[in-house]
Amino acid sequence: MKTAKGFTFSGVHAGLKPSRRDVALVASEVPCVAAGCFTTNAAAAAPFRDAQPRLPSSIIRAVLINSGNANALTGPAGIEDVRACRAAVGAALGVAAEAIVAASTGVIGMRLPAAKIVAAAPALVAGLTIAPHAAAEAIMTTDTRIKLAARTVTLGGHEVTLSAIAKGSGMIAPQLATAIAVITTDAAIAADVLDDALRAAMTTSFNSLVIDGDTSTNDCVFVLANGLAKNPAIVGPGPDRDAFAEALTALCEELAREIAADGEGATKQLEVVVTNCPSAVIATDLARSIAGSTLVKAAVFGADPNWGRVLATVGARAGSQRYPIDPHRCIVTICGVRVFADGAPAPFETAVLRSRMRDPNVTIVVDCAAGDARATAWGCDLSYDYVKINADYTSLIVQSADGQLAKDDRLTNYSPSLKRSLIVEALSYISKFAGKRCVIKYGGAAMLKDSLKKAFCDDIRLLRTVGLLPIIVHGGGPEIERMRERMGSSAQEFIDGVEVTSAADMKVMEMVLSGGINSELVTLLNLDGANAMGLSGKDGALLRAKKLHAEHGRDLGQAGEITSVNKDVLEMLLGRGFVPVISPIGLGDDGQSYHINADSVAAQIAIAVGAEKLIFLTNVAGILEDGELLGQLSASELARHLVGGSITGVMRVKAESALQALAGGVARVHVLDGRTPHTVIAELFTDRGVGTLVTSLEPGSSSNTKVGA
């Protein structure tokens, strides 16, 4: 990510948490003008009470943030601790303590172990670099991933950069600021203009974000501008001021959407758009109310198109606030499907809409037919995990004598009945998995986001722990295309659904698949303790291949198909406790390398090693028909869908590979949504599953059940 000139970042482990980074520093090499927006919560934390009176300012050099401890409701000692930390970091930086503002996030009501932060100050300053990732990690609490964003804009002929780090997951409601964010820019701008631009940006970004309706004691957004872009200083209205404000707003909106998608326990991001309202104020209130409705959020979690809850929320706000809006005249659209119009329910295919609502992004649009104002709010669904996270948040927190906070999440802390049910259910699955082999085709969205990569690696480690023997085959479509674009290669060409692979393309594919993706995945798995071993299909002649010919005789280049799998290589690795990670490159008898479809490779390997299961991770909920998820199919049913033409595109290749695997003796094939974290575990450790299960058994067979699949 591009960062603004003159800013550096660091994040260290000071001991507030047991292991992760917990203190961050954002510093400028020159003084900055700075502005801030803060929580409206009257129980505001000590850092808020220290920083708010000092902003806007023109002397700020750094922002210090700690996670793990909110330093809220800690009395006069809380302010003393903030000042001690500012003084230590100021001394390490060689600047005045007054040039530093601070923020905290974490558990409320426990005194901040300031001595730990003071002791860490030299390392914090020594670790400053232009890369913001360590700082973004250090401010996380219940976040599942770091949040970064950047924008560039030309002002007065000079390129200006805005970059930001943020945290936010729960205890978020639209009351001024809604999380912790530090925005840095090298723009030259007056403090009062910067302050006005930040406050205006809040309206359509952080102020339009609702996770759970609770306003934190620690919410704050800082923006620092050091002027190193050398643009003509923005001191009042004009085109440059407008362009800067637009870029700042877009940056804040991106961060707000990121926070919404990472809400505590969230499985879906919710976007609510209210249009044709009497005023922007009313539109904003309605959008926030819908996004924050517990019933709406629960329906979104369950992919339930319960539009009645949406209109009930509109009616409740219109009635209590006396808004000139008649819910009977509204038009409601969910995920592009109109569900209410002309004063009555609109006909729609429930199955199609439910399928769309299983996507990670759900959009609700309400046309109020009462004006021309509009507003957008962001939120997330309400899952079982949200309740679990917040039910246990402080009851499982313990503080050591030196102030370190840790979570004691041992099973012994729960009720005997819950412990019994969890252990019995887990053991029933584990007994079925022990010693069984599973081939997983890793691809799609699961390969693109860091949080999904981490979740996948966690799943593999856990599967090994319970005795399952996984083998991973990966694709690389998006990465290959990006590399082709960087190298100026011609556009991809497909014949009969197969990508034409020239000799130049083959070099790119080997570089990306074996040298890039395979190496990265093996590294991540081994960091997670999975004991992975990376292989090209050429290694040990694992995959023998031949040239693939199109039906109409057209040349496909070095696209290939498998002729044999060297089972001995895989048996050796499995026998020694390794997780094989295979790139789909085959070796021909002619000495040529061949690119083979990864789905086909996974199927042939599953057959060769006698795998019980074959799993495909993809970018949809599973196999769909007319938009509806097909939860379970027999091989004959899947074949009929293929012949009937209802399964097309990349899913057709997966379906054909699934049938090959089943015909070769694989018992079960799963098609899963790789956009959802831990989807592999969710499929294997739940009775109903989360995607499509295909078996060789015919419908109605007593053994054709998903239990223990």
C-alpha cells in the first residue's frame, strides 16, 4: 500500500497481551496539522479526555495506540498513565510529549500497565518503517484482519497521498466516530480546513456504520497532514479543497465498509440504501436503523428474505419520529430482487433470493417515494459467534500482577452440559476421520484475501490434528492473469472451455504456480504447524501428462491432461506425516511441461490415493440450479444436470471432475464456498453442511446422509 511522504509506522509486543503486537506508533518526520473526531459516549476513555482538548493542532508529530486495554473508567490514574506513555515515546522520538496524541482499545475498567508501554518506547521508535502493516496489526482487538486504505489526488499539480490504518469489529454504532483510525496525508492544508473535511467525511462513512448499536468509550479518528507533498496550501474553499475532501471521504467510506465486513462473528456485510426521502437526515436515520435492527441482521445471517422486518423498522422510525413517510408506499429490494411494491408483497422466487443472500455481501434498498434525498449505512449479520464473543468477553479475561490481560477460554470454564455435548459431538466426528484421506482443491477467493488464507491454513492444521490426511491441489487463475498483464502478454484465449497455453504462457504459469503460489502456501501452512511439502506435478514425475486436443482439432498449446499419477510419491509423504501441496503442472513423455486443470488434477489424485473425500473451494455457495443451492446430489442427478445444461462455465469442469472422482471410488465430493472463513471445517464438522455434497449413492438410499460427511 502506498503511504504518505514522511510518515513511518511500527508495532511491537509490549506485554499487554500474551503474544501478539499490542502497541502501535504512527510518526511524521516533521510537525503536522492534525484533527480528530471522538466518541460521544460520556464515559469516554482517558486518551480521549487527554487528546480532544488539544485538537485541532499544528504541532502533532505522532499517534500512539495500544490494544488489549481500553484505559476507560480508570479514574485520575488513567490520565496519568496516558501522559507517562506520551512522555516516554516523545523522549524516544526526540519531540515534546505535547506533540503526541494517544488512543487505546480493549477491555474497559482495568488500569493500563503504562510501565510496559514506557519500557517498549525505544523499540517502538527503533522499529519505525514506511510499511504500515505491523502498526495495523498492533491495534487489532477482536478484528480478524488488518485494515488499510489509500488514495492519491492531484492538488495544484502535485500528487498528494492519503493513507490509513484502522481497527473496528464490535461495540460500534453511529455516534460521531465509530472505531479507531489514523489517517495520514502529505497534503499542505490548514488545520481548520482539515478539521472541517474530517467532520464532513464522517457523515457518509464512520457515522453510517452500525455493528451492534453500542457506542464505545474509545472511538476516535485522527488525521495528520505534514505538507511534504509541497502542494499550494489549502486554506479555504476552492477546487483543491473539494478534491481533497472527496478523497478523504472515499478513504473513510472504504474503511467503514472494511469494518462492517469484519464485524464480530460476521459472515456477511450488509449495505442498506434508502432513497427518495424527504431529507438527508431522515434517510440517514432510516438506513442506520435498518442496518442496526437485530431482527434484520438475524434474517441476513440466515439468508432469510424477511422483508417484513425491513418495513417494520421503517414504520417504527416513521411513527416514533413523525416522519412524513408511508411504509405502504415504499419499494423494497433485496439483493436486486424486488420484494415489496405498490402497497403489497411483490412476487419473487424465494429460492433464487435465498441463494443470493448467501453471498458475503447483502444489499437492501428502500425507496420511500417521499422526496429525493438518499443515504447509505453499512453493517453485518448477527451470527451465533457474535453472542459467543460478547457473552464471554470479560468473564474469561484474567489480569496478571504486571497488568497483562489474557483470555482463559478453557473448556473447564463452561457449563457441564455444554462441555458434554461438545465433547460427544466432536468425538463422533473425529472417530470417522481418523486415518482417512481427503484431497482439497484450493482456489478462488480463498486464495486472494489474507484472512481467508489464514483460515484455510488453520483448517488444515485442525484436520491433521484429528487424524485426517489432507492433500492440497491449488490453482492460480487470478495470480496468473495479473502476472500476464504485468508482462504484457496477450489476452487469454479459451477453446471448448480450456485455456490455450503458449510456450510463453507456460513459463508464466510455472513461475506463478510452482514458484509463487505453491511456495507462499507451503510457508503459511508451516508457520501454522501443518508440516507441508510443496511439489510441482513434475517433481518425482508425480503427474505424467500428454497434450490435450480440442474437439475440433484446434491447437491448445501446452494445455494437458493427466495420463498417470505416481502414487508412491504421495504415499511416502503421507507416511512421513507431510501435507502434500501440489501445483497442477504435468510432465509429458515428450519432455514438455503441461498446464492441467487443477480440478481434474485433484480428482485424479483422489482416485489414486483412495481418498474418502474430494473438496472443491470455489466462489459460490455450491452447485446452483436457477440460483438455488443444491445441498445434496447423487452422481446420477449431477450427470442429469450436466446433460440438461443447467451447470455451465467453471462449475461444469468441477462437476465433470466430481463425476470422475466418484466413478473412481471416491465416496464423497464437496463443493464449498471459499469466500467464507473455515468453510472446510464447517462442512466436515456439521450435519447439514454448508455447500453441495455429491455422492455415488442414489436418492433415497438409507446411507445417503450428510451426517459425518
